[in-house]
Amino acid sequence: MACIHTRLSVLPAFTGLRKSLPSTSSCSASSSATVSVLSSGFEGSHVASKFSSSIVASAKRFPASPTPSSSSPASSHLNAVSSKAPGELVSSSALPIKPVLETDPLKLWNRYLEWLYQDKDLGLEVDVSRIGFTEDFLEEMKPKFEHAFRSMAELEAGAIANPDEGRMVGHYWLRNPALAPNPYLQKQIVQTIENVLSFAADIVSGKIKPPPCPAGRFTQVLSVGIGGSALGPQFVAEALAPDNPLLKLRFIDNTDPAGIDHQIAQLGHELSSTLVVVISKSGGTPETRNGLLEVQKAFREKGLDFSRQGVAITQENSLLDNTARIEGWLARFPMYDWVGGRTSEMSAVGLLPAALQGINIEEMLEGARLMDESTRRTDIKTNPAALLALSWYWATGGSGSKDMVVLPYKDSLLLFSRYLQQLVMESLGKEYDLEGNLVNQGIAVYGNKGSTDQHAYIQQLREGVPNFFATFIEVLRDRPPGRDWELEPGVTCGDYLFGMMQGTRQALYANKRESITVTINDVNPITVGALIALYERAVGLYASLINVNAYHQPGVEAGKKAAGEVLALQKRVLSVLNDASCKEPVEALTLEEIAARAQAPHQVEMIYKIVAHMVANDRALFAEGNCGSPRSVKVFTGEWERFRQMLERTFRSKFAPKMDSLETYEM
Ligand SMILES: O=P(O)(O)OC[C@H]1O[C@](O)(CO)[C@@H](O)[C@@H]1O
């Protein structure tokens, strides 16, 4: 084992950091959160001062918050170092004191050799040598890892690993059906893969034709879905679709009307040869439902029968499934209760769109299966997912104190960071741990691609706030064999990309910014499958290390509920405005009047926003005032002309004699 020297004495990082949070009692309205940084060093000072201002600000905004929480990674570091009851003080003594990163080139080379994970079969390497963890840290973490490996084995054997939802978690079975806990599930998985392959082959070959063009074949695929029902297919399409696929894949992944119109407009006359794949595990996600309704309207307007071109991927008996069955859509594929959206790339969710583009899904499954074998190992050093989890824990103090910046140096992997954003943040970003302690956990993920972003945010990464660790994704193969050329003597275009990546990795490290490098030989279905499986397992293991449920998303539900409440309020506002506008004369209402009549006297601000949105879309009108002076606006619905006539009548009856004289005078 190489000897890694660390110097622990010089850095009083984080020591003496203290905070108090608003009390949970109802009389805490006047309590204020304070943070004092008594002493800090290295990266701690910035994190601490940033935390200081953010927590004070949030305490001022929400003085009586019953459960003090913060989404800022810097603050969650402090909240989550150990499990604490809401409002309990978190001692700074639990924060790790980090050693200075090794700088001696020879020692670094030895560290690289010692920690390098290489998988020749997959053509994949993981290098964690530029994360500064120590042997002591590794020893300390071993019991946590033993627990994580045990939990993972239980999960794979079919335990209820998602206790809040009472669900099994079976995405590992998708690439190795024999692992599924019963023959029924095993058969279901195998059958689905076969059905995906044969349906895709029939569509691509033209055996199944679009009804409006009996002589032709499907030319486009429009995928409608969001979150885990879109990000995987988007990432894989960007990474692996051939330059000119037989079927081009497009996405509607939002309820943005202009975005939807854009996709439909781009399809143009090819709408008649478009296969529409609607993906939603729950079958009831509003954005996806809206996308479907918009597409169905476009079909109706062109006299097309949507059901003959629609495919549903969803759970059995969901709203979407029932709609597709009753309307007799072209095909339906199952999504399983035991697969989460963000880990569904190897289910029909990811496999069907990929297969339709001619991507070899069997190789993708094989890459994932091979990676699963490696990440099942219970020796940290030979388990690449464990190495990632270990590094994340070290880099973030096990509490998300630093962000994960993902930088693939390959255009085709552009969407990997976006894909990982959901996988990591929706899985790890949790308010409570498995015992119900307030922890505000997570790791913020962002990224784009290199070297492009060296011209955008690398400046800050190298010299600015040291609140991140980087993950470089390196691809060795620049171009398919035989296509390279030297654009200057001895140097290719790809050499520049390589140089940029290596240079950035070095420059960041030289300025004490830690990084992981994941290297793949080539971007192909095997390595893409392996990358997905690698991060799925790393997230699962890390979730065990920090003791959170990685497989639910209660926070998202809160947002959806709040959105539903806004829409419900909008309906009441509309009904109030309609009633007032049906009166003779038309009654224009102030925001306060609307709020009172809508039984929402405390929602004036939201009502203003609802009204402003309706006005911007010609569904209501400001009779008086405008967006610049919300307090003075008066609103009505209906035709402006009707309101103008009403105003004119009122004006005439009130001022008619004077007007007559005025007219006379003017003549
Ligand atoms: O597949 P569905 O049920 O439409 O959900 C889409 C996405 O919405 C979420 O539930 C959260 O918004 C994700 O977890 C999920 O991937």
C-alpha cells in the first residue's frame, strides 16, 4: 500500500462553528437564527460565512417555521452531520477536519495506482485519487459500508427497500431477470424486453405502418413524459442515436404550450407518420397528461386518429393505461410498481425509445448487468460504485456540503449531468432520515460539458467558492477508427479535448479542488448501460451511508399539491370574475374584492399573479391600472368592447348635458 502523507495540524477548519435555529414552539416568531464563525480555515471559512448569511436570511423570512430546514447544501452540511431532532443544535465537533491534499507528483502517481479501478471488459475506469480521503477515513467508513452492502443485498433479494411507499426496489432485476424474487416477475421482465424488441423491429421495418400512410412507414417518434419518464430516454438518445436514425426522436417534457407547439410545428406534415409514446409510471402526471391532450388536439385538427399511432408505457390500470386500453391505442407496455422513474432507463421506459432509434438495447442491458456484478462486491476498493460513494461522503462531509459538478468531455454525453441531477438529487435530497430525524440531506448536481464550460464556469470552479467537487467523464476514443486527422503536426482535434480535460483536472487540483475521473473507452450501448448502473448503485450505497430512503420523493408531492391549490384558486377567481362580468353594467373588481368573493382574503398576492397571467393571455382585462401598479388594478373578464360600451353608457348618462354643450362648443 502506498504511503499517503497527510498534514492534519495546520487547519482549524470549521472548528467553533455554532448555530441556533428557530425553535419549534409556536411562540418562536421572534426567534432569529444566528451563526458565529469563531475560527475557520481552508474551505471552511467560506462555507461557514455563506451559511451564516443564508440561515439568517431564511430565519427572517420564515420566523415561525416549525421545522427549520434549508435546501442550501452549505447549510445542510451543518444540519446533517448527525441525525438530530428538529431544532436541535448541531455541534461543530462532528465536522471533519480535512488534511491538505497531496501535491508530491510521485506520491500522487502512487495514489493513482493504488486507487484506480479498471474494468477491461467494460472499458471503464474510475479514478478517485484526486479526492483526498485518508486510510483512517476508509477504516472509519467500513462499518457504514458493511451496512450499506447488506441493505443492498436485501434490496436485490426483494426486501421492501422503499418503506414509505411499501415497495420493493427492483431496477437491478431489469438487466438480470433471474435475480427477481419470483418467477412471475422474472417472466414479466423477459416478456417485456421481447415485446419491446419485436414491436420496435416492426415499426422500424415498416411492418406496422402509420394508418394515414399505408404505403409508408413511421418516420418520427414523439415521446411525451417528464422527469424519470423523459431524462433517461433523452440522455440515451443524445449519447447513442445514429446520425441519421430511421426514426427521429423528439420530446415533449413540459407543460409549456409554446414548447409543445414548437415540437408539433417541427413535425409538420410528418405528424401523420409519427408514433407518439406517452410515458408515465403513475399515469396521472399533469404535465404528461397536458402534453397528451395537446398532441391529441393536433391529431384531431389534421383529421388523424391518434389511437392508431399512440403507445402507452405505464403501470397497469393507471389512468393512462385505462385510457389507452379503452381507446384502443396501438400498443401498451408495462411500467412496474417496483421500479422508480429515475431508475427506469432499463425498463420499457428507456428500452422502447432506444430500440426505435436502432440503439442496441441488449448491449445496454449487458453493460448494466456487468456493472452490477462489479458493484455488488463488498470490498470497497474493487467496487467502483463504493469508491464513488466513499468519495462523495468524504467530499461533502456526508452532508451535501459540496456540490457535484459533472463535466463530460464529450458532446454526446451532454445530458448525463442532467440525468444525474434527477437520479442523485431526487434520491438523496431528503428532509428526514430513515429514523425520522431531520437531516436535510442531498448533494446538488449540475454540469454541462467540457471543454465548452471552461469558457463559462471553470473560472469560478478554479478560483471562486470552493463549494464543489468535480466529476470528469473522459472518453478515450475521439472518433470512429480511420476518421482522424492531424490538424497541426502530431495533434488532432481530439487531442485538444483531451488536453483541456487533463489540464482542467490538474488546475483544479492544484487549487485544492477535488475531483473524480470516470473514463470510458468509447460511448456505446455497453458503456452507457454501465455508466447508468454505476451511478444507480453509487446513489443506493450512498443513501445507506447517510441513512435516507433513496426511493421516494415526498418533496415533489408537496410542490404538486401546491400547484393544484393554485389552479383550484384560479378556478374560483375565474368564477368570481365571470359572475361580475355578467352583470349589467359590467363590474370591474379590485384584487381585494376578488379575494373576498373567492373566499381567499389572504391570497391577494397569488390572485394578482393569477390575474396578471390571465391578462397576459387575453383571458382577462385590466379595467383600471396595470401590472406596474398592482394595488390599483381593477379586473374584469370578457370582451373589452363590451366593457368599453358599458363605460360609455355610464359616462353618457352621468355627463350627457355637459357633453352636449361641449359638442356644441367644439363645433
Ligand atoms: O412517470 P410519472 O409518474 O409521470 O412521473 C414523472 C416524474 O415525476 C416524479 O414523480 C417527480 O416529479 C418523478 O419521480 C418521476 O420520474
